[in-house]
Amino acid sequence: MSNQSTRSASTSISRRTLLKRGIAGAFVISSPWMTTSARAAGQLTVVLNQGLLAKLWIDELNPRFEKETGATLNIQQSVTGAMLAMLKTQKDNPPDLMQFSEAGVFQARDQGLLKQYKTSSIPNWKFLRKEFNMADDYSAGMIDAMNTIFYNTNVIKTEPTSWAELWQASNKGKIAIPPATWNNGIRMIVTASQIATGLPLDKAQYDFESGIKHLANLKKNGAVVYNDAPQALQMMQSGQVPLVPFYVAFAAGLVAKGAPIAPAVNLKEGKHGEIVGLNMPVNAKNVELAQAYVNLSLEKEFQSKIDSVLRARCGHIDVVTSPDTLKLIGDPSNTTYADWAFLSKNRPKMTELWNEVFG
Amino acid sequence: MQQSSEYQARGYQTVVQAISWFTIVFLLFPVLLTVIVSFNASFFIEFPPKALSIDWYGNIEKIHRIGHATLISALIALASAAVATLFGICASLALVRTELPAKAAITAFLVSPITIPMVAIGIALVQFFILIGTAFTWYSLLIGHIVLVLAYPIRTLVASLTLSNISLEEAARSLGATRRQVFITITLPQMTPGLISGFIFAFLISFDNYPISIFLVRGGLTTMPIELFNYITQNLDPTPAAFSSLYIAIVSVIIFFAEKRWRIISYAIH
Amino acid sequence: MLLTTASFSRSPLSFWRRYRSGILLLTPLLVFLLCFYVIPLTNLLAQSFSFSSGDTNQHDGWTFYQYLKTYESARLGRVLSRTFRISFITVLVTLVISYPLALLLLRASRRLRTALLILTFVSLASSLIVRNYGWVVVLADGGALNSTLIGLGLIDQPIRFMYSEGAIIVGLVHFAIPFMVLPIYGSLLRIPTSMREAALSLGSSEWACLCNITLPLSLPGVFGGTMLTFAVSMSAYVTPLMLGSPSTAMISQVAAEQLLVQLNFPWGAAIIVTLTVLTFLLVAAYASILRKVFRATV
């Protein structure tokens, strides 16, 4: 048994009370600092997407926006699926703008969660390419986040020319695929369906069950599922898993740094195109500021950075895709776009089936 | 006979020492490696580092809102630990020094948040707060953390109080001290080990929590683990290594200093 | 002061008089827990007995549909057994490597003991995310472990340690060591040294002393540590998220996905309730085994 001493009252109490009073004091001083209600006008809440996509906005656009309008930006980051959930649960107090792709736009619009843009208030809207104007003015598409097979040039000597090569026995254990929570994961199911049924994309995408069945064969071919972008990038640049379907925009920076990875620019079944844009939730509070943000994002100077930094096609009609970008994204006519209105409606079912195989 | 028991004793010692030192190295290993990687000039995680640089330390501020998030985490942790300890004092006094029906059941109930998955507590709370309209505020985050850490001070204080000597209190009472005097001069000091270790545990668990915080935050409210985690899952570079090294260094200095000055660890264990 | 009444009257007034101070002390805490713990969890439990908007064959009122769905889902069965397997291995490994450390702490000099305890506390104080990131660094393809093995010539190509069950177990063990060492050490401290000395002087070997005296008497600490480790592993969320892949998902991740992304609250709630009940039953069974078989007081 340890010796217990009863100390004199005065010293022990004063120290303890001091500590507790200090804590209370710190709390009182800092509490206004911690309130989360947006300060009246002058604050814009934008939920951006992931990785380099968001980084371009954070690094280049946001400082300019804050300087020009005097407003403060409250930036969060998320993925399409989680953003849709956010829209549904925060219908009364949503963020002002969200950056997600066509994978979510149609579903959000059909569920009455998005507000149509008043294009007359956005001068730069006239520069938007027609195909980037998604769902009739409901989404300002800005980036074609193309997704294709990335391969490690040290391990894979010939560039893949078809998605079906992933199923070849010679590639056993060399493949990683995206999770179903990522949009390109859903596109994998569609592509698998194309290969399994032999139909072109616009017919095959409606038969996702064949797609899942064929994708299960990929599991037998030793495919692993990656969790997030750094994991996928690590896998491909180390050569440990040399074939990874991935977004060109996320990997462009690494390619520029000289990593031994390259995209397959011509695939028989088509590369996966996915247009990412800025969308305004219905009930968003700061509509004018949001429109200013969209307008600034549609400026030619910023849009040309989408070409030069992200190596992707941008929405501005006057920005010509540079040759360096074309080297990475290949022939734009080889890029295919899916019917996301259908896919997003059936996404829960597709995800469940996918989980049964890969979970 | 003597020799074989000597060998046995030595064999025993060797095994115990070998496994213990393995465990110690195991505990240290990731920390050491993180520090080394943080000085690696390369963009990728490589070992051994081919070139050294301290650039990544300068990049720490690029972790989105990290300063703001760390401050919020620290304040919430302090407040929730303080409240939980206060509750713990009341609970332990009630459980050990007074009579109560079904003490075992009450104790089990009070300590039960530890056994519930944190994800369950987080989700249940966010739904509840949405219902009563106070979701995503700092006080709902605080309440969530109090529920999370409540069990720790209660357990350590009950243990402390159980081991303490009630005869000292009875002696003081019989010598004429009032209840308040007995509490302040005798009971409270005897509870000190439990108080300190309970507070520290509560603070650490709260500061570092992710599963409950992730459900309860939104907008300007965020915590350090959340921002660090977001950075790690979106970026390949070793900036988190620099942040981690800094964090561990600060924590080590604080604990070392606290042990030297107030002998907190020795208090907490004995 | 303590009321020691020999007689036992059942009237409400004497009930109140007897338990008054205890009840008054506990009331604020109980009210707090009622509002912010019992009610939200009950709400979650209630949701698990309802239908979600996407379900087929809905009807009003209570249903076991979500639990049936959980039971029938092959994936959830896999995830549950995986979670249990990982937790079980974690507890075993942690116990085996923590007990000797606790023994070492007992015999160490004061300086070494303080140093080791500080190390344990620093490990505890380092954020879980920081610690898991440390393991990402060690176990990565280009990380320390692979580089060492390649450097020693044992392998040519890096082994994929990351994003696997093994990596999760390593992360969980690393997290659990302080939770195991401290209670065991505390419990070892309460064993009078005279017992060990007596046994040794009567001719017992160190190993026999360990098995017959130290281990049984330290069971409360062992139970505390293992129970905590098991509970924490079963409900682990961050560690499998950082060190695993979707193919190694544990239950909390699956539940969180249903709740956060799919917004299927009833099913997510059912999954969580299943996990909690299962963990609780296992821990209770474990406690009763320890009490009956080893006659320990836990």
C-alpha cells in the first residue's frame, strides 16, 4: 500500500482552482471565435473536390476572389457521394457552391437540390462550351476530368490499347481498381459491361449486372482496390502495381515531376470522360457572391491554367488544348461520356453488388 | 540443482528482456522513421533518404486550416477533460463513499461509452443534435467529447478512492472537522492520482479523436485529426511527417517537463 | 457519512434518507447521460427497426428487415468475421508483447522505469493519426521495412505490406500497447513482493512462479487490458481506414459508409447495433469465464 499523505488545504486548492478558472477563462475569451454561423454577408462557403482539382482553385482562384470581392472564403473538401449526402441532410443551410461532376449533377437536379444559374448575371457564361453546360444551366462544367489506365513505364513496356487487357492472365496481380465510392469505379462497371456484352457504351451501360459479373473476374485476376489518390499514385509510381485506372488531372503533377508513369491515350472501348463543374445548391444564402465566384472561374486566364496545370480540357470556348495536354489526354474523340442520370439513380444498387464482390 | 535453477532464472530473464525490448523498439520505430522521413528531400516516401531538406516543415501551413483546427482541438480537449473530471469526482464519491442501490449496474452504465463503437456515438449524437437544432456547433462537439471521455476519470477516480484510507476521514471527523474540511484536506488529496491520470487520459482521448468529431463538425468547425487525415488521404508528400514530428516533439517536451516538475506519471501509476 | 443501518425498512422515505447523498451526487451526471447518451442511442436503436426509403416490401411499424439483411449479406458476414479475427489476433499479440514489458517495468531501476513510462505516455499522447502515418512510412513499398529487407538481401522486390489485414493488426497493436501495459503494471504492483520471494526460497523456478503466482494475481489487470483492447479493436475505424483497403474493411467502416454516404440510416444503425451487442456478449462471456474458471475477481 502506498503512503498517502494529506496535504495542507491551501496550496493544493489554489493550484487546482487556478487551473479550472484558467480553463473557464480561456473558453469565454475564445467562444465568439468559435461560432460557426457565417458572418453576415461577405462569407462564401465552397465545397471543392479532391486533390489537384481543388488545389488549383485554392492556390490560384481563391486569393484573387478574396482580394477582388473582399469576402472571406470558407473552403471544405469532399467527394461527389459525400457531397450529395451533404446536400440532402443540409437542405436548409447548404454550402453556397459545390464542385462535383456530372456523376452527381443529374441526380441532384432531379431531386430538387440544385438551383439553376441565372446566366444573365454571369457575364463569362457565354464563353462556356455547350457540352460543358450540364443539365441546362444547372451546372457550370469546367474540367473534363478524364480517367484512363495509367501504367508504369518501367514495368509495362507497351502502352495498353484496350481496357480488356486488364483481364489478361499476363497481367495477373498487376492491376488496381478504384473503389465504387469513386466515380471512375462506377465507370469500371460500365466498361466491364461493354467488354462482357460486346455492346457499345450507350447500350451496355444499362446492363450493370453483367458488368459486375465480369468485374468479379478481375478479382480472380488478382486486382486490388485502392482507397485514395496517394495510395493509387504510390502503387503506380513504385511499379508494385503497374496498371491503375486513374484521373489524368490528379496525376499530371507527378508526371511533370518525372515519375515513370504514363496514361494510355487510346483505348478501344474509350477513355472515361467526366465533366466536373461548380453547382449551386437550392437555398444557398450568398447567391451573388457565388455567381461572382463562378464568373471568376470562367475567366480565360484561369481556365487556361486548367489546361496547363491539370492537363485537362477546360470549359472555356477560346482556350485551345495545348499540345502537351494532348499528349496526355490523347484524341478527345476517344473519350466517352456516360448516362449519369441513369447511373446515379442506380448507384446504390450497383455499389451494393460491387461491395458483395470486393468488400 | 542450484545450477539448473540459475540457468532457468537466466533464461527467464533473457526471454522477458528480449520481448520487452522488442516491444519498446516497436513502440519507437514509427516515431523515429517519421522524423527521418520528414527531413527527406524527396517528394515520395523513401528510405533511406537520398538527400536531406527541411522544406517540409515550412510546408506545414499548407495543411488546410491546421492552426485553427489544432486550437479548437486543444480547447475542446481541455474543456471536456475538465467537465468529465468534475463529473468523475461526483460519481466516484457517490459510488465509493455513499450507499446506492445496484452499484455494479450503475458503474457499468457510467463506464459503458467505452464499449460502444465511437461511430455509433457520433452518428447518434449528430442525428440528435439535428433534431434539436444545435448541430455542428462548438458546444455540441464539446458534449460529444464529454460523453466520449467521461468513463476515464470515473474509472481512475473510483480506483483511487477505493484504495484510499477511509479511516483517515473518520478520524478527522471524530476530531471535529466539518464535512467540507474533510473533503478538501483529506479526500481530495487522496484522489489526486486518479484525478491527474483521469484528466490526462480524457484530454488525450479527446484531442486525438476522429470518429466522433467527423460526424459533429461542419463549416468553420474542424479539429486537428480531421485536417491532418484529409491532407494525408489527398497528398503524397511527406508534409504530414513534418507535422507529426513537430507534434510528437512538443508532446514529449510537455510530458517530460510535467513528470520532472509534478511527477504526474508516478502519481498516475501508484 | 456512512449510514450503517442494521434494520431494513422499505418505505420510500427511508429509501431516500439512505441513498440521498449518493443520488444527489449522481443526478447531474445521470441527467447529462440521459439527454446526450441514452436518448440519442435509443433513437438510433429505434431507427434500426424501421425501413429505409430504398427498401422493398415496406410496411408501417417495427420490422426486423434490417437485421435480416445484415444476417443474409455475405459481405457483412465476411466483414464481421474479419473484424473478429483481427481483434482476436490483436489482443493476443498485444498481450504477449506487453506482459514482459510490464514485468520489466517492475524490476527496472527508477530512472529506466520513468523513461519507459514517459515513452508509453508519449506513445499514448501522439495522435492516432500521427501514429498510423508512422506505420504508413514504415510499411510503404519504399519504406523502412522493405528497404531494410532489400538491403539485407532477403528479397528483391518490395513486399506489399500496406493496405492489408497485417498492416491493420500492426497499427492496432501499436495503439493498444499502452492500454495493456498500464493496467497490467498497476496490477503487478499490488502483488506483495514477499509472495514471490517466498516461492523462490521454497525452490520454485522463475517460470513456475510466473505461472502460479504472478499471472493469476495480475488477472484483474490482464482482464482490464484485454477487454479494452478487444473493444477498441472491434470498433476500430481510423486505423483500418488509413492502413487498409476497401477489401479489408471492418464493421465501423461499413456502418459509416451506410450512414454517411448511402444515407441508409436504418441499415447503418442495425449494423452498429449488431456490432455493439456482439462485442458486449463476447466481453461478458470472457469475464464470466475468467471468474468461473480462474476464480479471479474482475
